Amino acid sequence: MRVSDLFIYPLKSARGIAIPSAAIDAFGLTGDRRAMLVDPSGHFITQRELQALAQIDIQPGPSNLRLKMEGKLDIIVPPPHPDNRMDVIVWKSAVSASVADEETNKALSDWLKRDVKMVFFDGLAKRVANPEWAGDDTPVTFSDGYQILVTTTGSLKALNANLLPMAKALWAWSASVRTSSSIATRRGRKIAGRRSRSAASASIWSSPARAAS
């Protein structure tokens, strides 16, 4: 078994970015799932309820983010002000996140035809994985629950074989690590990173080239 593909998803549930290699810190792959969309109440939004997220490309840069969607003008997202914050919910976790500027949120709401806000897991945000599975005080960002999600090419092949042709075109599996294997596992494996109380969250503003090691 070997690693065949690596991906980061800077914006949770948007399109991923293929990378040749990646630095890993206590939060997982550098730059992965550092931003997400929430509704006005702060509840997280994913493709499960808003399939249009699968059409959004994100290009991290050194000083801003560029969001792209076919047929739409690009959105340039500046770094959020750390004092502009709101409490958001990711599954059962409450997180204090920084909020994008009003212009960005308005543009995204126009794109998606519903009120949304873009929030960031910055240096002031805190969240830990389930201690039953990951141990005490293991930090995690906006991922579904753990630092790194791993799947196999065999699992993806088996899944696609059972999907209708139309569904195959829409399917997006957000594993960060794909391994070459003919074995189909029952579910993607979630791997917890090493414990670190002092590790700081990696900046979403790092480009894929800078995040790679």
C-alpha cells in the first residue's frame, strides 16, 4: 500500500487542491479546512445540504483568498479581523471563529442564493477531537471530527460501482489522503494527529506550494 494522492480542502466542502506533498502539524495537513460557511445562526454548512459548494474553487495566496465559481465574478477574500468573531457550531463542537468581511459574505450569499457567512479557524479558535478516539486535548480545525481522513482507491472504486451515472458526476469524497489498494474498507479511516498543546493553527493564507514540504 502506498499514498497515491494528497489533497487539502481550505474551505470545508468546497473543491479540494491536489498537492505533491504536505507538512503535517497537530491539526492535520497544513492549510486544510481552515475556513467554512455557516448560516446566520452560526451552524456549519456542507455539501450535504448545499450541493453548490462543490462548484467553488479556492486559491490561497500570501495575502488573500480567491474564490472562483463558473459564470461568477471572482471573490477576493482579505484576512479577517481577529476581533470580528462569532460562535459557530461544527457537529457537537462550539468554536469561536473569525468572520470574513461583509463584502465577501454578501457576494457568497448572492452566489449561493441564501444567507451565509465565511468563518475562519484562526489562532484564537480552539477545538479538540473526541477524546475517546483521539486521546486528550488533540486539536482539530473544521474537519468532521478528526485531523486526517484517509481512504483507499479500492473503496472509491467500490463506491462508484454502486452509484448511478448521474450521481458519479456529483460525487466528491473529501479524504485528504488516498492510498493505492484493491481492498475496499467499510469507511474512510480517520487518523488523529499527535498531541500538542502549543502547536499553532497553520495559516490558511499559505499557498499550496508553501504548505508543501
